[in-house]
Amino acid sequence: MLLGLLALGGSLLHPILDRAGAHQRSEPARQLAQELGLTGLALFTEARYTRHPELSDRHTPFQNHPLTLEHFPSGTLVPPPRHLHD
């Protein structure tokens, strides 16, 4: 139990202590993503409208038929993009 608590404490302290190093390591990846014009963070691997929510449209979940039910579990976890709420 003590070992588990030490591991938990270490996993919580590590990001705080290594914040500057993590920023330096992520900067080249950020620049590469900007140069290549990559889209946002890929959250899920199932369907394209859950991988990149900002690129989805109103009809993407129903691409097979307008009355098709959602068949990907992650589709229930990801809300529609903000630009589709208006």
C-alpha cells in the first residue's frame, strides 16, 4: 500500500517538476504540426467525425442513412462542434 501511495504521489509531482522540460520537448512537434497544417487533436479512432470534432458537419453521423442510429460509442461522448449549435 505504501508503494502504491508513493507511486501515486510521484505521478502527481512529476508533471509539476518537469513543466519546463516538457515545454521544450513539445515545441518542435508544435512547429511541425503548424508547418504541415495538421488538424486538431485526434480524440478517438473510430469515425472521422469523432477523430476531429471541429471538422464534422451536421450529417456526418448519418452518412449511411438519415435514420441510422449512432453506432460508435465515442459519438455519444463528443458534443457537436460549437459552430453547429447556432
